[in-house]
Amino acid sequence: MKIGIFGGGMVAQSLGTKLSANGHEVMIGIRKPDAAALDQPRNGAASLKEWVTATKAKVAGLPDAARHGEILINATSGGGSIEALTTAGAAHLAGKLLIDAGNPLDFSRGAPWLLPEYSVTTSLAEEIQKAFPEVKLVKAFNTMSHALMINPASVQAPHDLMLSGNDAAAKETVKAFATREFGWQSFIDLGDLTGARAQEAYLIVWMQLWKATGTHLINIHLAK
Ligand SMILES: NC(=O)c1ccc[n+]([C@@H]2O[C@H](COP(=O)([O-])OP(=O)(O)OC[C@H]3O[C@@H](n4cnc5c(N)ncnc54)[C@H](OP(=O)(O)O)[C@@H]3O)[C@@H](O)[C@H]2O)c1
């Protein structure tokens, strides 16, 4: 399958590495895919040049990744996601499944909080869906570290992948994708895309849990 991933950081690289290893044709899309961007260190992740060498996958511009992908993944920083998707091109996104793993975090005032334009009465996912009504948007994978996304077995206890979206069939596709590609077994379906408000706000809790436990290999399990 052809998979287009927007963003060149840890999430894009982790998902891209695993999906390439699983035999998919992965293309990462960034704003300016020139030699300097490929060489640049990426916030704790490898440079994209190293990533290409390791995976044999591709890095291109945002519109090329959007055209390439049968499934698309948003792994850009939340404050830049709508700009990234606009550059990718609405026509290239239309009708496709877009998995939104982004979080609209605001680090500008010390302890992170949610960007006001993407919180309280809305969410990043809802604003993406509004801006690109023809995309089949599913919010998923944003509630855990990039390492856990692709290897749920690294937490040896039951734990859940939260997801939400307006298109029921697209959510089922994402569940099957998460199970087949990474081994996810348990899901919390938060309903339509308003559920993304909870998924994105949960990041504030997640970051406190990370601080309190000292590990990013953590997740939650819904007990009823
Ligand atoms: N790190 C994690 O473990 C983790 C876990 C769950 C969710 N998330 C969320 O997943 C997303 C990606 O996280 P990350 O840690 O991999 O990377 P990141 O450092 O947050 O940034 C990823 C990419 O966003 C792109 N970007 C930023 N502003 C942009 C704009 N205005 N237009 C187009 N592209 C823009 C940059 O691409 P260029 O190369 O084009 O500059 C950058 O490579 C974030 O929303 C994050 O909150 C992260």
C-alpha cells in the first residue's frame, strides 16, 4: 500500500520506519525537501537523510506525499497542521483516509497547554475536517508516544488506542490498520470527531503522567 506521511519528526519517522518494514511504499512529506532539510537534526529523531538510508523510503514535498498516499497520516506539529495540509493540497486529500496524530500544544508559556484556537469549543481534528470536508478524518495515535504507536507490546498490560471520527467505516479501517501493522488489540471509540477534544485534552494528563512515571511507555486502559 502507498502511505503518505506529513511531517518529518519522530512520529513520521517511527510510523514510516515500521510501515516500510511491513512492506509499504512510504513517502514522508515536508515543506522544503532540499539537501539542508534532509541533513537537519530533528528534535531527537534521526535526520531524514539517515532515515532514507535506513528505510529506503522517500522524502518529498507535501503535495507529492499527498498525491502518493492511499492512506495519509498527519504528523506535523498541531499549530502548523492546517497550513501543512493546505500546502499538501485539498484536491490531493479529497476522498482519502487521513489519520490525524497531531496535537495542538502550546509551549509558549512554560508548561504546555492547548492552543486556544484548537480547544474548548473545538479541536485540531474538527478544524482540519472543517477545512477539508472531503477528507475521511480519523483522530488516532495522538494519545501515546511515537514508540508505543508502533509497538503496543512494549507495555505489558492491557491498554487502549483512542480514536474518533465522523465516518464509521474509516474508523473501522483505522482499527484494522492498527491491528495489522502494529498489533493493537483494544480500542476506545470516542464517537464522532467531537471526541477529538477529549483525545487532545488528554495530552495534558499524559504529559503529567510522563513526568510522574519517568517513562514515555505508558498508556491507559478503560475499566468498566
Ligand atoms: N513525539 C511524539 O511521541 C508524539 C506522540 C503523539 C503525538 N505527537 C504529535 O504528532 C505531531 C508530530 O510530532 P513530532 O514529535 O514527530 O514532530 P514535531 O517536532 O512536532 O514536528 C513535526 C513536523 O511538523 C512540521 N511542521 C511544523 N510546522 C509546520 C507548518 N507550519 N507547515 C508545515 N509543516 C509544519 C515540520 O516539518 P518541516 O520539516 O516541513 O519543517 C516538522 O518536521 C505533533 O503534532 C505532536 O504533538 C507526537
